[in-house]
Amino acid sequence: MRKKGQVTMFIIAGIVIVAAVLLVIFLRGRLFVVVTPENLPDQLISIQDHIENCLKEVAPDYIERIGLQGGYLSTPEETFRSTLGIPISYLCYNQDRVPNCYNRMLTLPHMQDELSRAIQEGLQTCLDLRRLERGFSMDIGALDVDTEIGKDNVLVTANLPITLTKEQATVSEDEFFVNFDYPLGRLYDVSQEIIDIEAVYGEFDQLNYMLAKRGQYIIEKQRPYPDKLYILQHKDSNYIFQFHVQGEPL
């Protein structure tokens, strides 16, 4: 029995030693990659992955927030009404003694600019390119973020000139982008149609509108006195765009 136990212990010790050796080999391969001029493009791929992952970490929060806040990330005093702790913007302001309101004129370029500035600032919390600089030199230019709102997508591009050099080899890239599936542009268009009717007639019939659009949109209208709150969704998305129409207290 004693010999059998000793053999078992030797087997276990052997397994542990082999596993340790394999782990060391694996870690050396991960931590001590030999960069050559030939595999320099592979290093650029790692940098691209890092930047795109950072975009995926930062951008969705701002894209979702701008929808919840009625097209604005910055909400100055008297331009919004807070609902459940969310500053939901007025997109149409009250006019004295008349039922219709006047359009605040929210535009797509304004939303794109606000998103670009916020995402660019947010990227500073997760971008760490210098830690990827191993065995080659890296030249990094100035970061500039550009956002393009489409009907059913939001394209965020990080314009960031990067050049890697190893001996005589050089590789460069200056655009890194991620496409997010949010129907922000489509819901913005619906919001403007609602506001146009509110501004002219003072009341919007969401039921007839939804029927006319064959159920493509879900529009909820609430009446937190004296205002109106519109909550918009596309039938194929959980993304929300909501805004207030300012009313006149009696």
C-alpha cells in the first residue's frame, strides 16, 4: 500500500510539473512576443481591437442617454422637465394663450456634435495605447471623434493617426469605427413630425399616426400637467426616444 501511495504521489507531482512547464511556455508566448518587421501589421490589429473595444464600452451609454433626454446631452435650466430622475428636454415650448407651441428646432447635426464631444471625452477613461507598445515604436496623433446618425444605426469613428515602426518597416492607420444598431435617426424623424403637428394644431393624434405607419412605431403619450410627454420606440428595438411638449398652466 505504501509503494502504491508513493507511485500515486510521483504521478501527481509529474502532472503538476508538466502543467507548470506548459504554463510558463504559454505565458512566455503571450508576454514576450518577438516583433519583427514582417509581423508588425499584427500589432496594428491588436491596437485596432483595443480602440474599437473602448468605443463599444463608452459610446452606447451616450447614445442611449441622448434618446432618453430628448436629443440633448446638455440640459440647461428651464429646457427640460425631470421625470424619474431623467432630464427630458422640451422640444416644443409653450406660447401664451394659444394651444400650439413653437418648435425648439433640434437638429441631427446638433445631436451628432454632442455625441462626438461626449464620446471623445469618455474614451480617455479606457484608451491606453502605450501599454501595447512592445518591441516597436508608436507615433500617436490627436484624437477626434465623429458621429453619424443614420436611420437605424449610429456610426462612431475615432480619427486617431497611429504609425508603428520596426527597423525599416512602417504601418499606419487613422480611422477606427464601430457601428451601433440604434434607430435614433428614425425616431428623430418621428419626433419632428409630432412637433410639426403640435406647433401648428396644438394636438397630435398618436393612434391614427401609428395606424398610418402600419404599426412600425409605438408612441405613448402621457400628460404630466401641464405638459405632454411623448415616448417613442420602433417595433423592432427597445431603444427609446422621448421628449416633452411644454404646456401652459391654467
